[in-house]
Amino acid sequence: MDDNLSSSSMVSGLSQASFLQRTLERLSSTQCLKLKAEDRDAVAVIALQRYLSEQSEGLQQQHTYTYDVTVTDGVCRAKCFVHPCLNHLVHTNTLRTGTDINITQCSFVYNERRLGHGYICIERLRCGAETSVVLPRINDVSSLPILVKQGMERSVVLQSDVPLQVSRKHYLSLWNDDDPEGDIWTSGSPSSDTVLDVSKISLLSSLESSFRSSWKPLPLLVKIIHKSRLRYYGKFGLKIDFPYQAYFEVADQTGTMSLVLWNELCPEFYQRLNVGTVLYLQNYTTKQSYSCRSRPQMDHHRLKTFNSVEICLNPRNPASVITIVSPKSVLPQWGLPEVSYQFITRSELEKLTNNSACDVIGLVTFVGRVERVKRKGNKGPEKYWTYRWVHAVDGTSNHPFILEIFSSSQPEIFSCICPMTYLVCTQMRVCQVEGSLPYLTSSCETETFITGYHKGQPYVSDLRVKNFIQWTKTLKDNVVLKKTAVGGHYCYPCPPKMFTQSMADASAQVPLVAVADLKRELETLQYREHKKVAIQGQITAVQYMKTLKTTESQVTEEREVPDVSTDMCVPDTHSHPTAAEQTLPYSLRSPSAENISAGRGKRRIQVREATQSSSNHGGVPSKRRAGDENTKEGQEQEENERDSELEDDQEVQCHLQLQNPNQDSDVLSWESSSWLKQKHEVSEHLCQGGLYQDSISQKFTSDTKNVLLQWSNLQPTRWTPAQTADTVPPVVCPGYYQVTILGINKQIAVDAAYFPVVSADEPRAVGLAQDPHGNTMLSCLASGFLCPLSVKADDSDATLPEPEDILATTSELEDTHVVGILDLCHLGGDKVEVLINKVYRVTEVSLE
């Protein structure tokens, strides 16, 4: 509070040095402020926070989530509201922490239902360069005063870590709903040493027998043996401030039962309740168990399971009393069972049945980038899972554990998994896959622990864990380091040998989509979102590329957000778009530009429209602007725009040709005999395909640990000085093939990159079916690797076929009907990864 008061009392002093203070003063005399170039100073983004949007009464909800952004000019800090028309900049990680922006249009919004509350609303902005020029000048961001309008110094909301929209009481994690986010989440509070009266307690067995009776249950004394991830169930219209739920499995001497932590109790207790914690519970309630939920497999505990009833801990009606018993106060005569585990070794994995549960410990050798996948069947606001692939070895097999680890409400651990750390994962589920090595995936009850978090965990005394530790003492770090890697494209398991489209259960298959649907998928893909789709058509062109793909952000450092009309400057509400937002035109700046409709939140992906010119790289819009159809003025405007855009396109292409040695006369390529004619007849050519630096895994070293972790993780919600400005070490392009697939109806073509596995040392080689093949273009696309795989990458030049030899076999692609499996991933900004996972001949496709 003192910081806020000081910022208000220093108005005259701050206004000369502070751009934010000057802007706030100018907003007191105008409804909407448009800043000229000479009036704009860069501000750094130091926090970007998400929460469920306020419900729009009587209107269709256009924006699911709302964002607050905290910026600094080096003199003070200001938390601002991000206008919903800019949400797409967050969805694509264009607006992100640790970078600078220029505010070009803003307004001040008062809360009409609350006295003394208002905030700056950013309506237009310009994103700056990759590296901030403001942040290096600041020693301690947290010491900067918080900018508050005079008269609002007493506003609790403006001083606290809560949303600017006062109807919401907490923030969500920026990229998923499973992780705790914000200062409201309590952790590390001391347990109680008070003397407990355990002479009169209820046993779990008696709760089941006395369910539905009017008898008031006595206190419970139980131990936590399993803990689930958080579940956020917020939705529009729900009048609950903290809609969270967490399941625990608790046990006493008579058996086990589920316990549910509800609502406000989750921020207070979730991070304090861990496996092995002993609880003394009062004022709890019981109810019939919810049957349609996952449960941990607990046969190894050898305890009776009471599944018909569950214990509920509520913040009110009645207010449950939770006492965490100090470990030194736990007495043996209480008869509480020990926590037990079911650790397996890698050599035992193949023997386990599908979907069985197990615990594993291993030394991490590979950590994939964090990706997101949209939850299926979600009826409320869209939600995403976050996950990453990890390889870990335990010395019992030549193969590592292949682990698909989803966020388990432990963000401090999930984001720090790195090679050379000891990793423990509990309650993992076995996935047996035909044609691939088995892998393990997370369950709702999975917990993960890494080096630095093992102390005090019940599993440290497990014999399997002790044996693993003894094995690691025989290893040499420099030997293990040679086999480590971080990040890059990784997808598992490998597609089956036969592509089957099931009409009965489409959800279990890779969806076969029309190429027009693929375009929509690319337009709506969000940051680090991964999708796998199949398309059918013909391969009409292949080009061998020797350089990685670049983006517009490397050509121009700044990008202007599409114009927002004057009508949008001071909208009545900031929770839904106006009609002007819904009709904003696309803008197309260059073939690699990100083109965005502010109202729809979609990007216009990189498109080539067929023309009769000799150049096939022309990027022009394929549809007219909204509102211009069937009008002479609209046609003229479109023609003028096309001329302008083609000129801009030629400039960019000229620049790229100078930078890209692949675009010379010696380029290795092949085109089908009909492609020369077809390329001018297709309505659109989707040109996202290419290989980026982010697509290639990097070798791990202790010196590059921090920058590699930052690179492979998602963009953080808050900027910290530990967030290094160093860039990832550049990698030499290993060479890849850009493949053009013409849709089966010959209307739309798409470019995709084929990045073959060339070495057995690559993470992508693990579990890959390495059946010998003839190294034809088609056999390489079908197998995913060049044959034979070398043991060391250094030996690949001596054994692998040359690109010229592979391209010499492309004649078999002529008029061949294929089905291609594509991996899509949005890498942030303008970068969208479109990679070929596998290509099937039509003889390898079946319909069930």
C-alpha cells in the first residue's frame, strides 16, 4: 500500500520521467487516447495473467478468457486490462513476458458498480524486438511503485494479486487449468504440534456402514496415500469464487476411502497435503461417491477399499476443520498404514498388461518441449492439457522408459525436468502399442519428483529406489552427457503399419480431414498446441532444403496490430467484442506474416493463390474482405490491395532469396509432370511447411542448462531476472525435404517438411520400427528414417544415401494416391510447424 501511495504523491516528479504516469494524466482529460509515434515509449511486459471472462448478459460469449498485463517503463509498474480484440496476440505468444511493447491506443475504464476502482485498457499496441531494452535498466522490478490513479489508492484489487475484473477472485495458470497460480496458494505452512484427542474417533469402515444416518460422525485420523491433480470446474454463470476440487485417497487401519477438498480450501490446503501426511479431520461430511472418475490402482496396499462413500471437506455449511499432524507427533499405536509403492524396472515393462499402473525411477536423458493439447468433449470454456515427453534410464535395459508426462499441478517440478536429474513418477499407466516399444503415460493421480524434491518422500526407503541409486554411482557424467538432448519435435508412438479409418470409433483414430479443414486447423492453432491429422492426395513436388526456415519476426522487428475502429475505443463492456470487431479485415503483409482477424481470433496462414505469372510465391488473399463482396468499390479496393501486397511480397521474397541458398539454380528438387499446370489451377497453396530451429533437439550441457530449459518450457506468466536473454545455441541444419501434397480434389495444396531420422542416437529413433527399406523417397516417407541408421551421427555421411540418390527415385510418386499423417505445432509468433510423420500408400489404408 505504501508503494501505491508514494506513486500518487510523486505525480509531478514521476510525470517527467515516467511514460506510464504521463499517459495516465492524459487519460483524465480524454475518453480514448491515441498515441503518436513521438509520444510512445517502450514498456516491458513483466506479467501476463489469465482468468475466466465475465459473462455477457443477453449476448453470445465471444471471448472465453480475459488477460491482465503488467508493464513497466523502468520508473513504475501498471497493471492494465488487455482488450479482448488483442487476445489472439496472447494465444500466439506474440504478446509475452520479457519483451517490450509500444502502447498506441488506450482508455481508462471505471467500474460503475464499485467506488474507487478503474484501470487502463490497452486497445492497440506494437510488439517490439525479441530482447527488451527496458528490463536491463531495472535492478529490482518488485521495488518499483505501482501506478494508481489519484483517489484509488485504497482499492484492494489494485494492490493485490487478483484480476482487474472484480467479479473474478483469482487467476488461472496462463497455459492450462491444472496448475496453482498466484499468491492465494499457500505452501510450506507448519504442521500442528497440538495434543489431539484420539480416544473418540471414527474409523473409515464405520463411515460406510453409517452413511445416510443422522448420527454426527466423530473426528477422523487418516493418512494420505494418493493425491490427484487439481480440477478447475469454473464456467460462465457459476457463482463460486474458487471453483476447484482435488481428490485424495486416505487410509486408516480399516481400509481406504476417497476424500474431496472443495473450493476455497484448495488454495489454502492443496499444496500442504502430500502423500504421507497425517490428518485430523472435524466437521466433514460424507456423500455417495461419484462413480465416473478415475481412481488409482491400489491393490499393492493390501487394504480394503470403501468405494461407495467419499469424505467431503467444505469451506462452509459446515466449515471443515483440517489439522495437519506433525510427523514427530504421529504414534505407532494409531495403526496408520505405511505408504507403499509398486516400482518396476525398465526390463519388466514389456511384461505388464495395458493400462496397469506402476511407479518408476530413472536418470533423465531426454526432455521434450512442453506442448499443449485441447481437451476433448469439454462443454464449458476451452481447456488445454500441458505435457512433455521424457526418456529415463535405469540400467536394466538397452531401452529407456518413454514417459508422456502431463502437468500434475506441480509446476515448479514440471518446468525443471532436465537431463541428468533423478526422476520419480508415481501411478503411471502402461500403454502397449503394436509395432512400437511400450510407453508410460500420466494418470490423474500421477506425481513427479526430481532431484532436490526427493527428501522426505516415503519412497526413499523403497528397495528398488535404493538399488537405482547404487547403479547411478557407477556412471560417469561425461559419458551420460553425450547421450542427452532437450527439446525439438518429438512424437510417439509411431503410426501403425496400416492406416485404418474406423466409422464406429472415430475418436480413437487420427482424424482424416479435408485440406480445407487443415487450413482452418492452422488458422486456429494456439501457442504450442499440437495436433495430428491425416490428409489424402498426391505428392506433386519435393525439394531438398539446406537451411532452416525463417519468420517475419527475423525480417522486421516490429509488427502493428490490425487497426481497431474508433467505435471500439471505449466499448460498453470489455468482456465481449463489438460488431466492429467481428468485421475487421485480414491484413496480409508478406508470405510469412501472421495475419489476424481481431474479432475472430484467427490468423490468415501463409497462402499462395494461383496466378498465371511465372512466380509461384505470390501471397495474396484468397477471399475478399468482409463487406466488400458484390460491390464495385470492394472490387477496386481489392485490386489495389493486391497490387500493393504483391509489391511487398516481391520485396520480402527478394530478401529471402538473398538469405536462402536453396533458392538458386542448383537446388535439388523434383516436380511431377502435371504440377507445372496444376500449380496455376489450385485455389490455394498453404505454405507453412518448413523446419525451424525449434524443431531440432539440442545437446544438453551444464553451461546451457538454463537457456535450454527456458527454450523448451512454455513462456512464463511472470518475468524474473533469472529469465535469461541469451538465445539457444544455433544448430546446423541437418537437411530436410519440403514436400508438396495436392489435395485429392486438386483444389488446395499444402507444403509439409519431412525431417528423417538419420542416427540411432537421436531421441526420435527410440522405439522406431527399423525395418530395412530401399531408401526410395516413398519408402523413406513411409518409415520415417534413412536406412541404415548409424550408431553415431558422425558416421552418417559414410553410410547414408545422398539426397540426390533419394530424389532420383521420386518418379514412383507420379500420380500415386497417398494418405499423409501430419504433425502440427504452433511454435509462437509466426512459426507453425507442419511435419510429415508418415505417408501411406493407398494399399496400406483400410476402412472398418
